[in-house]
Amino acid sequence: MTYGRLGRFTAQPGGRDELVAVLRRAAEAMHRDPGCLHYVVGTSQEPDAVWVWEAWTDKAAHDASLEPPEVRETIAAAMPLIAGMSDVAELDVVGGKGLPEEHA
Amino acid sequence: MTYGRLGRFTAQPGGRDELVAVLRRAAEAMHRDPGCLHYVVGTSQEPDAVWVWEAWTDKAAHDASLEPPEVRETIAAAMPLIAGMSDVAELDVVGGKGLPEEHA
């Protein structure tokens, strides 16, 4: 089953742009991971809010993506920039537009 | 600016699968809309929850997508299946994986 997740980070006050930069570096690393279908970063009108929404070939691909040293370093860089997380959802992706055909 | 939106629908009790089917038909229609980059439908462990997350070339493309008669019909078909919406966010997409290069 195609695996999705999404959630809202709240950056430390004034730290939103730095957190966005770290998450965009994470997205760059995902380009080398064939199990990652989508990893999208966005901001909203809420101060300090950064949303990430993701689609993976399956949950195992997501879980494995957290293991490489460069990803652990990115997570370590992001942690002090994050004040909290909310609206976190793990999802069974049932289909849609923008996914590879076998996952749509 | 690439435009994103996401949100959680709560289906009427027992109506989740029917709502998913309607939203998948909506996603099919989006395949004919070049302004729609992503329109992904997923379910979670929460009973009756259906999430949709979207990316558009810009907000105007999203707003225009709601106008065609077939889309209005799909919205009308979905409305009686929906008990509520929550966690709705409008987003400035700053980049990521899975988007066309000029939006990534």
C-alpha cells in the first residue's frame, strides 16, 4: 500500500526560514531514494508553521529512509529549530494525480 | 507561487469508502487540468477520516478548477457524504520531491 504522511511543524520563533531550508535539503536527499514519491514542503499564513507531506512506495521504504547517516544529520540539524509538531497523520494513499501510475 | 492545500474530511458514519470513491473521480478529472500538479487522496486509522492534499501551479489555477460543470457535480455528490472538515491549510509550496522541476 502506498504510504503517506503529513504534519505541521511549528518552528522556534523567527526560525521558520531556517527550518524550511533544512527540510528542503532533506527533500534534495530524497531525490536519490526511489522509495520516495513525494516530499513536499510548504508554509502557511500561520506564523512559524511549516507543513511537510509525503508519499512513499510503502511504509518500509519510509522507515528505511531514516537510517542513512546524512539523513540522521539532517534530522539532528532540524530538531533544535522545531518547537512542536501537530496534525500528524499516517495515511494509506488510495490514489490521485501526480503519483506514478502504479500508485495512482 | 506554487499553491498547496490539504485538509481532513470526516465522512458520515460508514460513508468513508463512498466519499473516497467520489474524491478519486475528482482526481481523475484533475488529470485533464494542467494547473493541477498533485491531488492525492488518503485514509488514516481514524474512523471516517479522508485526507486530500493538493499542489497547483498557482492559486488561480485551483480556483478556476472549481468552475466546470463536471466539477460542480462532483462537489455536489460529495457534500452529503461529508460530516465535517478540519485541519484545512492553504500553503505556499516552497519545493520538494515529486513536483515538476519548475515548482520543485
